[in-house]
Amino acid sequence: MRLALVCSWLNQYGGAERVLEAIHELWPDAPLYTSIHQPSALPDHFRSWDIRATWMNRLPGVERRSRLYLPLYPLAFDTMRLRDFDAVLSVSSGFATGAHCPGAPHIAYCLTPPRFLWGYQDYLTREPIPGWQRAGLSALLPLLRRWDQRTARRVTHFVAIAGEVQQRIQAIYGRPSPIIHPPVDTGRFRPAGQPENFLLVVGRLVPYRRIDLAVRACSELGLPLKVVGEGRARPQLEAVAGPSVEFLGRLPDDEVTGLMQRCRALLWPGLEDFGITPIEAQAAGRPVVAFAGGGSLETIVDGETGLLFPEQTADSLKDALRRLEHTRFDCESLRRSAVRFDKAVFQRKLREYVEEVVAQHQRAGTSG
């Protein structure tokens, strides 16, 4: 099967890129089309992939100021023509649904409809955007929303990563979508003895993840917290952190694995559509203290695989951390919960879905 992959951009490494890795394992010869590509921001093994960036990759300063070029992303994908493929599979939270693929089904594995378009107020509240950029984004918003809804019609099949995204796809695009949960490499983790006396946060340090709640709560309670990750919110987080909070920056996977196996619990205070990191913690036999919203409601059972706090405030999180002192968890139960989302499960479901879509398309072409 001749398959093309598409993603919105490749200038950072996080959950979306881990999804791409699992998909690329299924179709290692598939070319990957994207707007911009920054190899230095990605693991070395990405260098062996057939990655084809648009003309945007040659724009001055795009590797440092990619958000300033926001109005050009629709144009980049509007001019993307993917011909002579049996199917196109996009992985997107941005613009990749805009790619043209005449004569082939376009399957969009939707991480979320774009947050900066459809969750605009929340996006502005948490992001440190200068006033002139806010004004420009406000002016562009109606045009970008119309473009997003129009180009969504180029997608023949949407697939959602979780229930909340499924509902959002229906509300914004008026389209149904089956759910295939994202892949988690649960085999990388194993429960390992008694936990040590620290809590853990792992992820990109960006405002919407609400890591500030974890930093404030642990600082006020004097609880040891290790923060793994980098991002533009780090200076603000360091400014409110007390002496019990330690910032470790970006770490290799094996060091992150060790921290997950030894921590008392992972803290997950943001509103996430799914959340791979909490599953990884459960695979390591560690509970998750998470905000009761989004994907956490699908992956965490309160009192069994973690604790859920009802309000996105430091005080609500502190109440959950006090509960943590008196709650015990079974490591094997945590791991059993995690393996439901293993990478092999994802790959099997996605391969079967793509092959069925292609077969249906070919049957329709033959009968036509």
C-alpha cells in the first residue's frame, strides 16, 4: 500500500511526535509531509525518515519564531498536492487536514481541532502573547476558522484520540469519528519496589498544562517535587517555586523512566484530551494525581489508579495531595490499567482501520 503521512510541523518533540513514531513503525517507507522541519529538535532516528517540508522551511527565523508565521500555514497546506497514493494519513492538531490528496482517502488522526482557533479565550489567558500579536490573531481568527472548517471537508475519515476530542470533532466539523486511543510504550516501564519521597511532573513547560498548580501546591505544602521538561513557561514557574521544587530540564528517556518508577505519584494538573504520560506512570506502578477532566476521566479511576481533584486550583490539588498520604495503590492493578493503551494495541487497531478504509475505497472505485 502506498501511504503518505502528514503532520502540522516538526519543530519539537512531545506526545504528537511519539504518535508519529508508532505510526512510522507501521509504514516505515511512507514519506512524511510537513510545513517546517527542525532536525535539531528531534531524536536522531528521525534523520533516517523521508521528511518533506514545504517552502515555509526556508523562511528566515522560522526555527525560532514559527508562531509569527501563523497566517502562512494555511497557504503551505493549500499548496500541498499528494498524488499517486492509496491513502493519506494525517496526524494533526493544527493545519495538516488541509493537504490535498486527489483520488485517495484522507484519514485524519485528530489529536484535537486547533486549540488556538476553537479554544481561543483559554489559549490567550494562558499564553504570554504580546498585545500586537493578540490583536493580529483576533483579526485572523474568523478567517482561520472558516479555512479550518472548509478544509476539514477534504478529510474523508476522522479518527479521534479520546471521547472529548470525538465530541469536539462533531461540534466543530459535524463529523463522526471512531476512537483509537494514542500509543503508550508500556513495555518501557516496570514497577520497582517502594517509592521514594518525591512527586513528579513530566512534560513541556507551557502555560496550558497548568504545571503552575503543581509548583504552587507543593511549594505551599513543602512537598518535594521534581519537574522534568523545558518550555517557555519555565521562568514563570521558577519565580513561584519554593525550595522543595527542583527543575531538572529535559532528560533522556531512561532517566525519566527511573524517576517514574521511584516517585510517589505523578502530578497531572492540566486539562488534556488524553495524556500519554499518566499511562506511563501507571505502567511503572505509580498513581496519578490529576485534574478531573478530559482524558483523565477515561484513564484514571479515582482511588484505584490515582486521585482526581475537581477544581483546577492549587487548593483543590493540595486537598488531593493530603488524600494521597492515606491512600494505598496496588502496583499490578496500575499496570493492568496501563496496558489497555499499549502501543501494540494502537498499531493493530490503526492498521486494521486504514486497511479497511483503503479496501472500501478500492471496492467503490471498482463498482463505479
